[in-house]
Amino acid sequence: MTTASALPITRSNPFAPPAEHVRLRESAPVSRVTLPSGHEVWALTRHEDVRAMLTDPRFSSDRQNPGFPLLLTNQRRVTGFKPSLISMDPPEHGPARREVVGEFTVKRMAALRPRIQEIVDEHVEAMLAGPKPVDLVQALSLPVPSLVICELLGVPYADHEFFQTRSSRLLRRTTPPGERQACVDELRQYLRELLARKEKEPGDDLLSRQLAKTNDREELVALGFLLLIAGHETTANMISLGTMTLLENPADLAELMADPAKTPSAVEELLRYFTIAEFAASRVAVEDVEIGGVLIRKGEGVVSLGNTANRDPNVFEHADELDLGRGARNHIAFGFGAHQCLGQNLARMELQIVFDTLFKRIPGLRLAKPVGELPFKDDANIYGLYELPVTW
């Protein structure tokens, strides 16, 4: 076996995968790599191989498995926390997912649309009434999905800063292990206390409805933990990246503004183009299995290089180009298979409403700093921007 090559995990170009990832896809699409943690694992770079792995029950999502790939040495597994949906395997995963999937149907999301529109309108109004320039991350990107997920779960929005600061630390690769564990403990205790209140005074929200179905409070703590973090961090980052990209492509933006029916296709392309949760679909083999003509042994970890797979030229024509009319929904930005993102319908709707509203209400919007000076989240597990100054 050849020596495993070192795998870079940061993007030197904010609009492209690392060059080493692309080189692997072209020369050794299923190959041994060494993560910054020192762990040797397999890397999948092609779209078909990633999808094959994500639908094969011989690969496990269990993050407590010793072979599960960790990117960094300081990302040790936090303790005392019941596995959430993303860490479950069959037979537990199917029933647990079915209990909550009804909360995210297209029909239920459509019922939320007027409230999401109202939230976006309020924040755009506040931007227009305030001083310029404004940091879009703080003014719109973070508060909109935070408010939405708080209302969906039944979390008081007054507490949003508490979970935002802790989720940010959890997703930052440089967070020390002790601080990471403390964030988990604090969030877990917060959710326990919230559930205790909902037992006495249930509301019209996801957590209250789940409480009526199960006596397993720790399972609901794990679910709430997952949805709180995943429900606002990912969408917030896509709002910022999408806004930046549209402002940098004025002809494309003008086309969208002339025909809002094109926004859904643009959202799909932005999701594919950035693939912000690049390493989320990682697994460990629980049996020997062949992927892409290569034998992966039981106990070996596998990382999916999702950004590179979503630029696979065998699947997407002119894959490295941003084509807002492409409209391809076969990307893996939301994962694939049984663990495909629960909240993808919600994320799509939020992004569509934000882009349509923001650029219609502020047609002269522009970046207040060049892209080269923007602080990208190169140290975070979910890619995005720490700040996006805009003016008009």
C-alpha cells in the first residue's frame, strides 16, 4: 500500500475545493489519506462513490466507533451524550427518524412560509433603518434561521445568544477539548430544563409534540441539540455566502430579480457550489466492502470530500463554473440516503425568501469590502463567513 498523503482541510480559494482534493479525484479517487489528527483513513472524491457509500449499510455513522474519522486531535468525542440521529445506525435510526420527519414535510414548511417572510421583512426593515455599512451576518444571516428554528422547536428566542455562542465554539476546529465538552454540557443542561418546562406547559412546537410521543428525555435532548445547531449554522452560512456570490455576479443577480421563479434553481446551484458541510458524510466500515474498485476493511474510517464530489465533471457539466440556471438537485450538499438532511426543505425555503426579499428591498446593495478581505471560516467544520459588511 502506498504512503497516505496528507489531506488539507482548509480552502485556499473560497470558491473552490483544495487543489489536493481535486488531484485525488483525478488520479486516485479512492485513496488513503492522513488527516490533521494523524489518523489514516480512506477519502472518497467522486460523486458516485460517495453516494454508494452513503446508501451501503456496511458503513456506520456511529461517532463513538473507534474507527470513525476525526479531523483533528482536539476533536475528541464528547462524553455523556446520547447519540443523535446523525450518529444512529439501523435498526435504531429508522424509527427515530420517522418520529420526527413529519415535522419537516413540504406541506408543513409551506405553512411556515408566511412567518418566515415576516421574520425576513422585519430584519431587512431594521437594516434599512440603521447605520451603514452593516454586517449582514449579524443583521440577517444569523438571526433569521435562529428565529425560525427557535419557533419550530419552541425555544425562547431570548436564549438564542446562549446557543449561538456555544454552537460556534463547537464547530470551530481550534476549540480546546475541555471547552468543547463544556459547551456540550451547558447545551444539554439547557435542553433538559427546557423539556422539563414543556412537560408542565406544552406548546405548539416540535419538542412539545415529541414529548407526547416518548418517555426518553435524553433522546429528545440529543434531537434538540442536533436541530438547534444544524438548523441555524448551516442556513446562516449559506445566506452569507449566497449573498456575497450574487453581489459578485451582478448579471446573474439581475436575471433573478427579473424572474424570481429562477431563485429555486439558483439556491440549488449555490448549495452545490459551496457544499459547506464538506466532511459531514463521513463513516466507518463495519464489514469489508469494495467502493470504486478498492477494498475497504472493517474498522477503517472513510471521509467523503463532498465539495469535490459536487464538482465531479462526470456528473455536472462545467462543474467548476457557477451556473445559477443549472437547477441540478442530484448534488450531495444535504448528504444522501437514510441520513439525508431532515431540514433541507426548510433551508431551501429560507434561502429563497431571503434572496428574493433582500435584493428586492435593497436593490443597490453592495459589498463594503473586497472579497479578498472577507474573513472566511477556514477554521470551522461548517464553511461560511464570520462577517459580511454590506452597504447601499
